[in-house]
Amino acid sequence: QVHLVESGGASVDAGQSLRLTCIASEYTYCMAWFRQGPGKEREGVAAMDSDGRTSYADFVKGRFTVVRDNAKNTLYLQMTNLAPEDAAMYYCAAGLLWGLDSPSYSYWGQGTQVTVSS
């Protein structure tokens, strides 16, 4: 059982930046960020495997960057130029398959809330 703990969520104004952190209890091949806004379905944001291969949702390309520290079993999500539509609960996930499909991930954190004010 892999435990994931997210942190870094906060309330910010539009245009500001945040960095989310996810610490895993052990190594997993792929780690990813998902988010779920109010009344919306969960959607993939960014993923990275242990070899550094990344995948980004179209709506965050150029604004969000995923970084992984394999030595620390930690995944970061650097978010810049945040917009109100980015407000959501952000979840960290880990699993054996690379990509942004949530069924690919076996382990999930509890989430960290991001609020963006216009």
C-alpha cells in the first residue's frame, strides 16, 4: 500500500503561482496530479514516470510544470498564472502505468485545495 500526502494548496489571486507537493511512502513507477473542481469530473493535470517522461493536459501546457525527485519519492506541481478555472481539489496519484487516465492509478492522496480569486 502506497501512501500519498499532498500539501501546498492555498487561496491565491488570479495570475499568482503555487507549488504543490506530493510525498509518497515508497517508490512507484508513475506519479501524477489530478484535479476536481466543484460540479466537475476529475481530470488529469500532469504525470511523470521515474524516467522523466511527462504528460500534460492541454489546458495547463505552458503554465504548469511537473517535477519529480525520485530520491525523495516526491512529485511537485509548479503552477503559474493561475486562473479561477484552475480552482479545484488537487489529488496526487501513483501507479504502474504512465498517463492521465485515472483508472491507471491505484493509489490516491486525500487532496489539497486550490482556490483562485479573480
